[in-house]
Amino acid sequence: MAASIAFTPFRDLKDAADSKKLTQNRTIEHRLTSTGVNHINITGVPSDWGDSSSMAFDGANWVALDSHPPDNISFVSGNGTWTVNCTAPNYVSGISFEVDGVPVENATLNDLLSITVGFDKPVSGSATLTIYDPSQKLNYTDTKTLSGVAGVMFGWNVSSTATSDGIFNVTVSFVGGLSVGYNETSLRIVPLIVAGLVVTSFPTSVEYPNTVPITLYYYDNETGLGLAGATITAYEGAKVLPIYNRTDYGNGTYSFILDFGTDFGVHEVRFVASGVRFYASSASNTITINFKAPYYVVINPEITGLILLMSNMLGEQNQKIVRYLVLGAVLGSVAMGGT
């Protein structure tokens, strides 16, 4: 005779929509070997099982169990197919979310979401992720095969299946022989933020060898509040300009240095700020900076040679005249080399 064993793991859940408590049941039938005449002795019961009713049932009659898990299940029975309801532990311990390795509680349509499922101990079997949209229609599902792991990660490119914000229901079910598990949580897909960018401080004219200090403010267009954690990029045309000494003050203000080297002239620079998350698009702002070459002195070699020749000819008593000639040569060279 074989006994049909149905075990039901359960977990109290809270529905985010109506705040009612729900009980999620999973039932698996598994046939275990029994021995004896008019007596069923079921061995091989998992050590972490418990019986939920202490009774066996053949569809019409209830019989009390003589022994209970974790060792075995036994009871006196007549002919028929008997069912013992057992409770099994829920092996799915939790669900968490990450974006780019950072834990998150909400997501946006732009996110590639990592969904991590934890188990109470290493398990083998299969885990299925199911995501329902705010109207409780199936939005996304994926199944992974597991072998001796204490956790598994699913990936969801949110915009590949979701088209609107709202509260999504995320469930995970696990089956591995006589081991089962289930967990459920909610995930809010939030609207994307439209951001703005303003250059709050910059010099319109800079002379070599000075660098160019810049200050930006990156903010939420709706609230005006500053947004920290942005990526700042500077462009001149299609060329990306290097940024030095970048500081994020944590309130939407960013400061940094541009260095044009010896690239003199007028530069039109466009700044782009983009957030890691929550931002619908990047924001940009363009400024113009006149980067001036320095004033400098050039001594013409031909003039210098002529002065030295005259110095030798005039001798010591006429050194004052030579000094005046040198001063005149320098002034003339400044006129030629300066800007």
C-alpha cells in the first residue's frame, strides 16, 4: 500500500491594496513507501516536516496518527488511499531589489532591476519569479534551475514589459522535491523626474596659465530641490573635455576645474548632468569662455647681436648708451609679441 502525502507550506502576507492578510498555500503530492498490514508506517519523512492535523483521511474517515514527524508517520488503517496533511517549512526567506549593486525600494522604467531571492539553506530545484502589474495582469515571469545554492538572482529590464508606474506584485515560488517555498512583496514603479541644470559660476575670460573654475546646480524641475549623485560631462562640440577636482556637495551643487592647456581662443562649452536613477533625461547648459594667451617678451636675435657689436665698439665709457639701446629693443619686441 502506498500513502499519498500532501504537505502545505504557508506564509502570512499583507496585500498592499486592501491591507488584508492573505495565506499563500502550496500543495505537493509525494508518494512515500509504507509497510504493514492494516497499518501504515511511512518512513523517509523530511526532518523539518510537521503534521498539521495529527489525523489521516481516506476521503470519508479520519484516523489519529500513532507517530508523527520528524521520525516517521504511522497509523492503523483500513483499505483505501489515505492522505496525511503535513506542514513543510517555507524555504524562501526573502526578496530584495538592487540597481547597479545598490539596494533600492522603488524602481523606474529606466532600470535594469536585480531581484535577489534568499533561501533558509542551500537548495536544489527550480525557482519561478512572477511579476503582476497594478491591474494584477501577468507582466513578467522567469524560472531558474538551482543546485545547492542559498540564493538566486533574477534580472528584469523594467521597460521591456512595464509601460506605466504603479505598484507591482512580485512573487517567488520554489519547488525542490519535498522542499518548497513561497514569498511575495510589492514593488513601486515611480514616475521619472524631469531635471534641470544651471551654471551658477564661471569666468567669461581667463588668461593662461590659469585654469577655469565652474560651479553647476542640478535640480528637480518640479520641486526645485537639488539632486546629488549625478554624472557631469563637459563637451566642446563632440569632444569630451577632462574635468578635474570634481566635488559633489550633496545638495545639487557641483564644482570642478577645466584646463584648456595652450588651446587659446573662445571656447563654447556644454555641460550635461545625468542621474543614476529617477531622471527622465539629461540636462545641459552652454557657456562661452575666452581663454587668452599671455603677454610675453621676444628678443629678436638680430637686434641683440647688433647691440652687442655696438657695445664692443663703444667701450666701457658708453655703457649707458648701450643700456638705452637694450631697453628700446625690448619695448619693440613686446610690441611684436604681445596680444
